[in-house]
Amino acid sequence: MATETERRFDGKRLGRTPQVLAFILVQAVAFAATYTAGHPTWYAYFMIGSTAVTAYLLDGSSFAVASATISSVLLVALGLPLFLFVARQQPSIIAEKAVSPDVHRMLYLGVYGPLLAAIVSLLLGIPLAHLLAEGFAGQPLVESLVDLPLVVPHSVAGILILFGFGKGGAFPQLSILGTMVGVVLAMVFVSAPYAVNATREAFEAIDDRLSYASRIHGANRWETFRRVTGPLAVRGMVTGGVLAWARAVSEFGAVAVVAYSVEFFYLPAGEKVTTQHAPVFVYSTYLQGGLAESGAVAFILLGVSALIFLVVRYLTNDTSGGIA
Amino acid sequence: MSLLQADVASTFTADGAEAFTVDASLEVDSGETLVVLGPSGSGKTLLLETIAGFHDHEGVVTRDGDPLHDRPPEQRGFGFVFQDYALFPHMTVRENVEYGARYHEGTPDAAALLTDLGVGDLLDRYPPTLSGGERQRVALARSLAVEPDVMLLDEPLAALDVPTRQSLRDDLADILADVTALYVTHNRTTARAIADRIAVMRDGRVVQRGSPEEIFERPESPTVANFTGSNVVDLSAAPSLAALLNGDGSLDSHVAVRPEAVRLNGGSGDLEATVERVVREDATSRVTLAFDGVTVEAFADEPPDEGATVGVSFPRDRLHVC
């Protein structure tokens, strides 16, 4: 149940929605005007200045103005490339790429491969997350192993996979070079920590006494997981899956090493085809076709990724209000 | 109804804290309510959870002689009511109460149980939308629904406001009258209202067992006397009180006396005391009296003024040397 403070906070946020929309509108108009005038640099100054003024009008304290102004510098660094990327696209090239069978295959693989990787990461990661949340002897070692891919350069991750599962590796019968298995392995390697850690946090947030209550009223550990801890952690699992999927979509280094080009069964055509994972495809297009062509492909990829992300967020948004 | 015997030792280590060990032996007769009374941090909850099987432990737990200590919680036949309710937030009240039905045969109807507990209209609500008192009644119904051999209750009234606590305490006293129950609390009023017997716990160990009368009137140590609300006076510091005992207590001992046994008598009494402080409570006043450099508390419906000198009487049979 929402506390009084939470309700008031929500009310405050809702009450500020018009202000947020007005701020976004002003920024959009300013960007369009400066870009059309051929001076996008002016927009950078405008954004920093307008943020400082807005902070002064809304709060008035020097601390708030300083925080907002410094923050806006970072936001400019993050946002301006994205705005200019979108603004500088040539619709004709985008349209051309949007109907290209090569791009379709790339998009198919770019969604499907990461989806497989996210599913594998979750299926194998949920039990591990549960164990980590409960705690066990030697846990710090396992935690370090789980988090290792977060600090290993991704090209190195690809090399590790080739050593581990390639020729002369642990499973000689496994063919990973240029195969779907290799792509998924590379993606799982880099994205599993996200699935495990998000799910683990969800399990850790569940009060131990809910498990105790389940057990004492007759449920064994499997039933307790199925009826209580699993359902209560499902949002964390979905978050972990989405993070793992998003991480796998963006993976370049490990995939490029293991499977620069990948052969897979392309369902829409009903046959095996060869293409590249999306980031590798964008890089390859950049090398062969230059910035304009690779930008168009990247634009389509960005749009599809954003769309999927928004759909997943919408579908997993808690509207029941029953869980607290 | 069942006889519960437990002699267990369990060690708990919180993050960054020193290990805490509970090592206690208890016996609850059939149909009896044994209250484990102790201050916060004395290990009451850990003891209860250990008996329930939630933590690894050494020792034995038996019910009617049947060993339970090697069984998981779901096979021990206990009901458990938690201080913070522990209702499943993603299930309705009905689903919560019926949670254990599939693991037990012939369980009572959830709606009837809830109606008996005065919350029959909450069946389709979710726990987060209920008040504290409603949640605890639902939690109680969930435990009763599996018809446990023994009820374990962990401070079920502690999180409730005073009127709700009093109302639920009355209902609990009725429910526990025919049930074998182990009830832990730090609240001595609740303990006295509900207990058939009391075990006082401190630092992970039981320091005294007995009837409520024995625990409250004849504490075996100054620690128990203090915790159960008696005045505890060091006899070496209070010669006038020592004189009243006619040599019953040595000067290195203490005497315990309940505040309600101390009488204020205008100008006469066993000794004279100065009224140091008067605090108005619900229906009476708590008066702090000073004599010989020590203080005791008493209750008075018509309290004297602060600073006044009054005569104080101590009924001999209510003075207990410990």
C-alpha cells in the first residue's frame, strides 16, 4: 500500500507534468531553430542556460541552480549526439534500407539472438540468483565470477569463449565459430550478470518471513518458490531479462570475435541465411558505405530497439496495486 | 492438543554483528499457553523460529514425544503468527487463508474463520489495503486454518495501536484457551493477560520459569524483577527497608516489591518518603517516592503533590528478597 508520503510525492509529480511538457516543448523548438539556422552549438548553450533559469524559477536556491547547471552539461554531452543523429538522417536512405532484405535479416537476428540469450541467461540465472540471495559458503567467489564479464573487455570475452568452447575447448563437438550457438554463447557471457543481479535483488527484497509463512503452512521449498517467492520476484526477473536482452543487442566485441558473420535459420524465408549481428552489421556498413548508410541502419535499429523496450515496459508495468 | 518439548541451541549472525546464541529448554503442556517474556534482543524470536524449523539448530524438539527436529518446517505441524503479519501481498485475503488447505485435509472454511474473527467482509481484498489489526486477524485465520497441533506466536500484537491491541488480545485469549501455544512477547501486560505459565528470557537463555504469579510476585533475580515491573531496592542502600524485613534479607541482597503493593498513608506508615514525581496515567497516577537515597514507585488514585512528605507502607507478604 502506498504510504502517505508516496501519495503526496506522486501528486507532486503529477502536478508538475505540464511544466515538464512545456520544458520539453521549449527544448524541441530551440533545437529545431538552432539546427535549421545551422548553429547547433547555440542549442548546447541554450540548454545549459535554460536549465539554470528553470532551476532558479522552480527552486531558487544556489545549490539547486548549480546542481542543475552542472547536470545539464552532462545531459548535453549525452543528448546532443542523439538529437543530431536523428536530425541529420536522410529519409530516402532510411526508406531504402528499411526495405532491404539484408537489413530485415539483420533486424531478425538482432532481436532473435538476444532473445535466446536473455532466455538462457534467465533460465540458468534464476536458480543462481536465488542461491545468492539466500547466501552460501564461498559466495564472494561465485559473485566475482558472475560479475567478471562486466569488467572484461568484450573482445577478450570473445577470446575466452573461443578458448572455452571452441576447437580444443571443453566441448569439441560444439561448433561455435560463425554459428548461432556461438552468437548466443557470446551474448550470454556478457549479459548473464544483468539477469542474475536484477533477479537476485528481487529475491533479496522479499521478506524472509514470507518464505517462513509458506513453509510453516505446509508448502515445501519448491512450492514456496512456485507460489510465493517466484511470483513476488517476477518483475525483477523481467527487468533482468530486458536488461540482458538490451545488453545482448548492443554487444559488438564478443560476437565479432566468435561469429563476425553468422549462419542461422531465417524463419520468414524458410531457409538458412548468413548475416551479421546488428552492431557488427552497422560497423560493417560504416566501413563499406560510410556514415550516411550506417547512420540509416543505426536509425532503424535504434527505432526497433526503443519500440521493443517501450512495449516490454508497458506490458510489465504493475497496474494491480496489489503488491507491496 | 499436544505436549511440546524443546531443548535447542541455535546461533545467528547478522551482517557485521557478533554471533548470537540461543540455548534454551522449554516444555508446553497440552492446551497450555506458555509465554516467553524478554526484552528486545533477548533471543525470543530466534528461539521461536528455531523451534519452527526455520534455522539450523542443535538439540531436540518433540511433540507428544514424537521427534520433530529433523523435519522441515512444513512437516512439524505448527501454526505461526508473525509480528509483521507476513501475509502474501500478491494474494487476496481468501487465498492467504486457504494457502495451506492443499497440504492439509479437511481444513475449515476460510469465510467462516474470518467471520469468527470479525473480518468476514475482507475476503477479496489484498493485504496491503488492510489496517494492521485486520492484517493480524487474517494472519491468525491463516494459521488456524491448517488446524495446527501447536501455535507459535511472535509478538502478534506488537505492531498494533493500543485499542486494536486490546481488542485482539481479548480475542487471542479466547482462541488460545484451548490450544497448545508458545507466545513470545516483550510486553508484560500481554504476558500476564494471556499466559498460563511464563518463561523469562535474557541473553538467549531462560532465566526463570513459573506461573504469572511466581514471575511477577516472586522474581528470582533483580533482573527478572526489573523487567517484570517491580521496584528493586538494594538493601545495603536502604536501611529503613532492610529493618522491615527483620533479618530476612542479607545486606548484599535486593528486595522486590510491586508498585501496586506500595501504599501511601498520609502522615503514618512504615517509613516517610518524599514525593519526587507524579505522572498521570489512564485511571491512576504513578508516584515516584524517595527515601534513604533510593526511589520506589507506587500507584495512587489521588496522588499527593510533588515535594510533599508522605507515610509509606510495604505489606510484608509482598516484599520479596531476591
